Amino acid sequence: MKVKSQRIVISSARKFINIGALTRLWNLVKNFHAADIASLMNHLILRERLILFNIIYEKDKDKSAEVSSELDPEDAVQIVEALPIEQIVVLMQMMPSDDVAPIIELLPEELKDSVLTLMEQKPTEDVMELLHYGEETAGRIMSPNFYALNEKTNVSDAITAMQLEGDVESAFYLYVVNDQHQLKGVVSLRQFLFALPNTPIKNIMTTDVISVHTETDQEEVARNVADYNLVAIPVIDTENTLVGVVTVDDIIDVIEQETTEDIYKMVSLDTSDRIQDSPLTSIKKRLPFLLLSLLTASVSPWVVSHFRGSIQQAVTLAVFMPLVAALGGIAGNQTIAIIVRELAIGQIEWISARKALSKEILVGIGNGIVIGTILGGISYLLIRNPYLGLVLGLAVIINLFVAALVGTIIPLFLKLIKLDPALGSVSLLTMCTDSMGFAVFLGLGTLFLQHLA
């Protein structure tokens, strides 16, 4: 949906909701794709979302299930919790199991148990099986609904079986298994089209199958799909039994989720924080991170307090002090963004990080020399004191070196101790670059104080 059209739709939807024109509201959205309706809901407050969702459910239950699948699990849960339990059960039974599992998991325990008890046996078993696997693993995001036939089947029987099976995930591939349901190969639809009807599928299958384990991290699954240009990837257990398939649409969701998480964590935000939340809700989510930032930021004033005498004698130091810290912070953030991205796509690890560290340090020193020289020259033109230019230039060079060093080591160390590299990286970096920048600049200022006073 185009931005201009979206603004008109949002405005119209709110107007219809506020005046109670629900038929007109339905006429507005009934021909929209489920993804567009989910996008519209992201711009509405919870009360408006519930009204819109209920009218969609009343008019077209299938579309309401599709919309629920398109919503982020956190947003879908807010709607689901407000529905009668009978409506929740109907909705969950109409959705794919891999979309139901993350929503069910976020429900309160009592409601979750009630929903699973009331659901039909087959979807309940599928959802319970997915919930058995760890969060953010291939097992959790896979679909248990896929094509798989025994290797002894011939092409003609395989095509008939596919026609009888109906709509399942990953109709682009047919997975081939043995009598123990272990994955043996894969056949594409193109191979079926050019094979003779009586050909056993084991004769035309590709045995070199790219697969992932149920406990493989979802980021690695996404990398495999991207690296090998797949539209789906099979999931196996420890005995090589085929248990599910992850399709490219799930991978796109994973990439979007992981990117959002990294962005939020780098700036110390709760990943569930939304612009539609009430001010009180956002305060509760953001305040703990701000208090933590207050703690780390307190190091800088403590450092500066040790140089009060120098600042009183050379007030010019106070003028340029924030500049040194700011440049260090910006340079460090650039390094962190690069390193976190490289870690996310599996390009570097702690053991092989020497090259990345050397490169970032050289970049930091190089940028420091250029920026430091420019600032030194500007400060001389403004203040007419060569010593101030020298102090400022050296401080910038050293602080950009520190920014590159710390910006590389922090995410690598967090990864080493099994924490998210984006988690708190910026707060820790700011603490280091601010305190070190002030310490170096004011320390050098104190050293040359007689020439600056």
C-alpha cells in the first residue's frame, strides 16, 4: 500500500470506528490483502484494533485468521487476549501451526492451557510439538505440513499423491524419505515434469540436500536459505528423520524480527515497545534501560571531577570537551554497527577476529589523525594557541583509537559469553569513549596547563 493511500485508509478507518459505521469499515478493508490490514492495525490503538478485527472475524473468519498470521506475535496476543475463548479456539484452528505456536506461547498460562484443551487433536499436537523446541530455533519456526514420499514411489504415483494431498507448505519441492522416514533426497517440480511416469523418484532425486537440525538457531537457518538461494529448507532431528520445513516467507519474518531486535537492543529498548502504546506503558518499558544508562554515564562526571582545578584555570578546555567525547561515540557506533552485522551473518567469531580488530584500529587511528589535524587547526585559528590545538588533536586521535578498539571488542566479548552482541553495546561504548575522551583531553590539558591558562 502506498504511503499516501495508507494515510487516507488509516484516517478513514478511524473515522468509521469513531462514528460506529462498521459496515463501511468492512467495505473499506474487505478487498485488502491480509498483510495490508495487519499494517493498518499497526497504526491503530488497541481499542480500534479490536473493533476492526471483530468486524473482520464476523464477516470473514478466514481473512481474520490470515490477518492474525501477518501480525507480530506480541501484537496478535493483545487482540487474542480480549476475545472470548470460543473465538480464540476457532481462530487458532484456522491458522498454520507455525503461526499459532508463538502466539500461544505468549498467552497467560491458564488461558493457554484452556485453548490447547479445547482445540481439535491434530492442530493441538502440532502446536505442542513446535512449543517443545527452544525459542528462535528451526524447530520452533518450521511447519510440520509438507510433501514427503517414500523413495520407492514412482513419478506417476508421486504426482497423484501430491494432487490428493492438497495445499501444504513448500509445494515447490518433494522430499524423499526411506521406510524410517529419514531424509534421503529432494525432487523439484521441474524434475517431475521431465521424468517418465514409471521412473522411481530415487533415480531422479538430488541426494545432496541442504538441511538444518531442529535446534539450529533461526539466524543460521536464514543464512542457509539466503546462501543457497532456497525457497524452503527441510528440518531433521538427531536421527535424520524429516520433521518439518521452513519456507522463505518464515525466513523473511525471521530476518525482520532479528533486525528489529538488534536495532532495539543497540539503543537499549524493549523489543515489544510500540508507538501505539500508552505513555505509561512506554515509560515502564524504557525506564529500566535509562536507569542502567544513568549508571554507566555516571563514570564521565566522576572522571571530569578530578580535573576541576585544570578547568578553572583554563576554561577553554570545557568548551572543547564535549566535542572529543561526541566524536569518540560516533566513531565507536560505526564500528559496533559493522561488527554486529558481521556477527549476525556469521562472518567473524572471537577466535578469528584479529584481522577485524587490526583493520578497525587502523581506521580509528587514520580518522583520528585527519579529524584531529582539522580540529587542531580550527582551534588554533579561533583561540590562537598552538598548545590547545595540539592537546585537542592528540585527544581526538587517542579517543578514536579507543572507540575502534572498544567498539570491536564489546560485541565480540558479548558473543563469546553467549549474550546478544547488540545488547547494551552502545551504553558500554558510550561509557568508555566519554570517560576516556574526558580523561585524555583533560589529562593532556593539565600537562600543558601553563601554556593554556
